[in-house]
Amino acid sequence: MGIVTEKNTFTNIYTQYYKKAFSFVKSYVHDDAVAEDITSDSLMKLWEKIKNNEIDYLEPLLFAILKNAALDYLKHEEVKLTAFKSLSDWHAQELSLRITSLESCNPDDIFSSEIKQIVHETLETLPSQTKKAFVLSRFMDKTNKEISEIMNISVKGVEYHITQSLKVLRISLKDYLTLFLLLFSFFV
């Protein structure tokens, strides 16, 4: 067992080395709270070594302990920073991909010939008034009031015909429901 003298009690060691040890650690970790933790832990480790071994030179041992603890902390921070940067880079790439994808999104391309064919065939099955109201509304961008004047029917009648055509189209385009809602919900 080591020799604990009055000169090297924990209080004396703490008082003698704390400020110098704290300054040393803080110069590397740049964080007061972390430097305090490392310094206190290192002084405790030094004290444990003194209790169990006879140590002639305390200061070199203390600074070796401080160096290793500060180095471990900094390496851990480096790993965290690398992981964060990697995650941040991935997020930036994913965001860029979404922006590029949306910028290149062309509704005319989305509304493929297959869907156009289904819409055309479905509209052909509708009564002529219902088809006409829908075509004027959705393809010619006419307001319900304008359609009512063109077709010589009430605005409520126009709304009825458009609602009926949308119901039939929803059934015909059930496999393309998401696209249908995207394209036609803006106009409902």
C-alpha cells in the first residue's frame, strides 16, 4: 500500500494542482464544464494511484492522466462530429434530390397517355350535359358561373354535373387514385 502523508492528502493535492490542471485541460477541450469534469476525475484517479502505490513525482503522472482523459474526450467529439456531418450530408443530398425531383416534375408527363385514354373513355360514357360541364370546368378553366351561362343552366346544375363526372372518374381511375386526387382535387 502507498504511503499517504500529510503533504499528499487529497485536499492538499486538489488545492495544489486543480487550477493548473483545469487550465491545461480547458486549453484543449474549450468547455469549462467538461474541463471541470475531466480535472476532477483525473485528480480522483491520481489519488487512487497514490493510495495504492508509492509515487515520487505526482505532477507528471497527473498530466499524463489529464492528457489521456482530454484526448479520449476529443476523440469522442470527433466521432460525434463525423457522424453528425455524415448525417447532415445525407440529409442535404436527400433534400437536394427532392428539390430536383419536384423541379423536374411536369404535370403533362405525369398525366400519361394511359390515364388520358381512361379519362377520355370515361367521359364518353357520360351524358352530354355532364361531359360538357366537366370539360368546360377542368379542361377550359371556365368558372361555374361561365359554364351556367354557356349551357343555359343554373350554377347548382353545373355543380351537380361536375360532381357526377368526378364520381364516375374516381371509379374509372381507382388504380390511379392518388394521381387523380392530385390532378383534380385542386378544382373541386
